Amino acid sequence: MILEERDQTAFHSLAARLEVLFGRGPDQAWTDEEFGALALEVFEVQFTSNVVYRGFCEGRGVTSASVDDWREIPAVPTRAFKHLDLLSASPAEATFQTSGTTSDLGLRGRHLIPRVSLYEASLLPCFSAHLMPEGKSLRFISLIPDPEDARGSSLSYMVGAAARRFASRTDYVVDGSGVVDHGVLAAALADAQAAAEAVLMLGTAFAFMNVMEHSDVCLGPLPQGSRIMETGGFKGRGRAVPRDELYEAMSRATSVPVERIVNEYGMTELLSQLYEPVLTGESLGCGHIAPPWLQVRAVDPTTLRELPEGEAGLLTFFDLANAGSVAHILTEDFGAVRDGRVFLEGRAAGAEPRGCSRAMDELMAVAR
């Protein structure tokens, strides 16, 4: 057996075990030792298979043989996905594209997914637990495009995968470019209201604002038991609306109580998501919950050293669902971690944080 075949076998064997563990649900308690052991296994696969990532780690004096704590494993900035294909197994079964930004000259990054079943094993239990805790199917009305019309969108793929598993019916009311089909939206709302069928309405913050401000279609009242998933998403739009103001407007438009609007936090570079657990009786602002296979830390923007409990810094994520790419991700999002909850404070403004910049320089030097 050649080395590449061994690498593939090691990845798929580990991924199959992870899928079983994820399938037990986000409420399953994991010990620090259990997570740490799996994280080191994931790192072994990635260090062995990903030449650029291995060079980056070696440049920091870290190898799979030397590290004994997952926190010591070097984190890769999210911006790296705009410049490098960070694949630790092949071939890719799916490719998710990031949004382009002015700072990166409009470059769109790529997250290559070698095993879609591992992504769905992470996605579906958390989606169900936080958006459909009653365990019953719901009608989906999506302000996020159909995955068939937005290939490459991780958010569209997420909605499509959840709809296949949990939806009694799904109406996609925007096209692949995000333009609302007012006729489809009006028909979907009227049909749900006539059937008195509870709805899960899904969309980005910008999509909800766009529909409320520029559509003649009234979004409500949605039937009793309805709820909303809101994903954020004003980045690059030139305008942001305070969360309290947005949720009050959404509640007025749909008759869905504010406390039944669930914020989902995710990104193309991560295959696991975090949710505010408001449908299980907790209040808005209670923090986001990560599944046990995703560990979150706040680090100093310059030194990348972990900060004390409750102190705000750059958020880093170690996501076991990212076993096929890079598991340890450094973001430009600020937040704090308290009692296992993540409290978001927004994105880094202005220049790229020095720690991220230094890591990118090292990665690009290895790639060259």
C-alpha cells in the first residue's frame, strides 16, 4: 500500500468514527480527554497529508510527534482559504466558496470537502436540536437560495441538507443571486397560513431587511409555532442594523415572537455551527452553544496566546468536522468565552490583526 492510500484509509477510518460520535447529538457530554485525543488524531492525518500545513507547523516547531495538547496545534487564518487549497484528503466531493472582500481584491476562497457525510453528521443533529427541538417536521420558507441555484454556497447546502431531512415542504423564494421572487413568496406564505402549518423561515439578516423594506408581500402573520433562523450577514453590504432593531422589525413583520428568532453562527471555513439556544427556554444574549466536537477559545490578537475566561479576543475554533481540511481555524471575529458559551462582539475593524497577518505570511512563504 502506497503512502497516499494509507493516508486516505486513515482519514476515512477516522471520519467514520467521528460520524458515529456526532450522531449521538450535541447534548452528549465529552470529556476534555476524549476531545483532546480525537483532536490529536485529526492533526496526525492533516500533518501527514497536507504538505503546506505541515511546513507551516514545522516552521513553528510543531510536529505530530511533538505535540500533546490540541491547543498547541497551529491555527490557520480564515483568509488562507482565499489563497490556498487546504485539503487533507482527496478527492473533494464538494467545494464551498467564501465571499470576496475588498481587502483581498475580491478573491473568493475555497473550502474543499472530501467527505460530505462528515459535514452532514455535524450539521444535522445541531440544526434539529436548536431549531426543531420538538422533533417534528416543519415547512421551510427559505430566503437562502436553493442549493441547485447556488452551487458552492455552504449556507445553501446547509439549508438543502436540513430540508431533505426535516422539512415537510420547502419553498425557496429567492434565486441564485438573492433576488426575491415575490409571487413565490406570496404563494408560500398564503398556503402556510391557510394550512395553519408552522413554518421555519430561514435567511441572512440582510435578506430579511431587504424583503421587509422592498417587498409588497406581507410576511405574516406566520402560523402558531413558527420560528426564524437568522444567520447574520451584513458583511460587505455597506449597512448594518442593530440586532435589537432587526429582531423587533422581524417580529412585527411575521408575528413570530423575538424569543423564537434563533441566531446561527457559522462560516464557510468551519463545518460545524453554533446556535443561541432560545427555543429551549433561554433568553436572547445567552451566548452561542458549540457542539462538543467544536472547541472555541479567545486569543490575543498579537501574540495569539489564549486569554483568561471571559476576556474578549480573536476567536479560534478547533473543529473535528474539519478533519478533511484544517481543523484549527483563526478568525477575525472578536468575542469572549464564558462558561462554555461564546459571546460575539463583531469583526476586527481596520487592519488585519497582527497575529493573523504573521500567520498568513508564514503560510504563504511555505506555499511559495
